[in-house]
Amino acid sequence: MTPLPGGTTVGELLPALRRWAGDPGLEVDDVTCTPLPHAVSAPTTRCLSRVRMEGHGGAGEPVVLRLVAKELQSARYGLPPQMPDDVRARLDALIPWRVEADVLASGIAGCAPRGLRPPDVVAVGEQPGDRLTLWLEDADPVDAPWTAGDTVRAAEALGRLAARRRGRPLPPFPGGDFLTSYRDEQLGSWAVPWLLDDATWTSPLFGVPEVAALRDEVCGLARRVHELHARLAPLPVLPSHGDATPMNLLRPAAAPDTFVLVDWAMTGPAPAGFDVVPLVFGRAESGVGPADEVPGLLGPAVAAYARGLAAEGADVPVADLETGVLVAALLRYPCTGMPLHVLFEPVTDELLAYSARRARFVRMVLDLEPRLTALSGR
């Protein structure tokens, strides 16, 4: 029998499998594990595996169980090996590695509105050395194109979820809320200093015409990150999922009208409407969707999110929602969207093309700032 992820044995997992299947007589006869095709970027995610278990129930009938094993770990294990020890230790203390397991086990499913739910948690396998394995249902998502209708439907459901989570305890973040931590760490300690260094722009990757053309605007934005972030202060704050990209909103084959919302590692307080940002920008940011789809989706998504909030008794002005979304996008994407993370990789034609694509995405985000200016004048 194939070994299970995280060093778990079938015997250790069997009681949880029986509870999940509702069959105290369940037995597992065979296991197959395969890596889940997913680009793991978070230092707290060690591995993702799809697990298929074949067995028989208490009455002897054949049973097939499909799960996903997500191995989580302290950030210190996944940070780049060349990172200085003091920086590694600081980030390790700031990044809460087990948030996803704690949130999913906290009864978050009880807040889920119709059409949106977290995955079933089958078991949480604790391991020594700040590691654990999260055993989840395999949603078996449909392989169908994501549509504008999906975006609107998801936005309304996310608004409902945010309103329903009001008043519930949220996991602590040692570095503060996500956008404050992002301003200080990803921007303040990394992207901004590099962008304002003339040496950065001598790289062939920054000499790509599409990238070089952004220098004045991106550097101008980098210099006023704190000013931009301050615009969030008067806006209402609500619980957010934090990374509600279309890639994390799975549409199960058994119920394609329902979203299974996965990857809860970034959940926490955020400006109302924040989940619209990864929902609308996520496909283009990751390269699976065109950048030019974003401007047309923003208005309908914000309006749908507002409807979701209102349906659950949380009325937030659409102008406040749109302001929060635009400010968050301008903080989140242009500076770190430049090809800084590949700056020291060998230059290839593929990497040059990648840099040009990233620049086109950044160009689109920068072009949204006039919308924010117009909101300021209302």
C-alpha cells in the first residue's frame, strides 16, 4: 500500500475516515497518492497530494474515497535557503503557518451561505517540528472555463460570507492585518528599495521595453505607498478569506453551482470588499487570464459583493467598497508585480517574455488609479 503523506498510516487515519464516510465498518484495501498539479508559492505549504482510497464498507460493498492531503509547515522550512538567518527568524515569527487548519476546524462551515462552502475537513494530523497534515475532501472540480457570471456569483457569495463572519474571532496575525504587513514587509523591506535603486533598472529584464516604460509611474507609486495605505483607515473592516482567487473557488463536478473555497491561510480582517481583489485580479496576475478582462469585471463584482453584504444585514456604500478594492489592488500588485523575484535568474527568451507579460499586467493596474481619483472627488 502506498505510504500516506505526512508519515500518516492508514490505521491512524481510519477512525476519521469512518466518521467522514458514516460507516464504522469501513476498511481500506488500497491507496494511491499523486502530486496535485499546483504551483506552491507559500513557504508554509510543503506539499499537496491527491489521495484515492479503495476499500469496502461494513456491509462488504466497494467504497472509493477521494481526499487531498495538504502538508503545512513553519515558514522557516520554506523560505529561500540564501535568506539571512535574522530575516528568516523574523519572517518565521510573523507568518502564522497553521492558520488554515485552525480556521477550518473552528466551525467556519456554519457561516457558509448557500452556494459557497469550505472543504470538508476529514482529519488534522499533528506532527513534531511545527508541521501538520490537513486531510480534506477532494472537491473533484469541473474543468470548465471560468466566466464573468462565475465572478459575479462568487462576489455576492463572498459578501454574504463576510457579513456572516462578523463578530466571530479571527486568527491573530503578529505582523498586523495583511495589507499593513504587506506594506511593511513585501513593499517596505523589499520591492520599494529595489525599485528605487538605479542598479535594478540596468538588468536586461528591466530593459524590456514594456518594463522600462513603467519606471516613472511605478517608482512614483513606490514613493507614496504609505500615503496610499492611509486611505484605508476610514473604511469599514470585515473578515476576509484573503485569497479568494478563481483558482481557489472550486466548482465540484457533483454540484457545479456551489463553490468550494480552499486555501484559507490568509484569512483575517481587511477593508470591506477586499476579497473582490483576488477574485477579479487573480486570473490575470497568475497568467491564466487576460489583463484586459479586469476593468470590465470590477464594477459588476463590487456591486455583487455589496448585494451579498446587504442580504445579510451589512450595508456598506459601494463607493467605500470600490475605494478599498482599488487601494488594495494598487498596494498589492504594481510594485511586487514587476519582475523583481526573477532578477538574478539566468536571462532567457522565456524570462524576457514573462517580464513583458508581467509589465502588461502592471500597466493595467496602474491605469485603474483614475477611478480612485474620481471616487475621491465625489
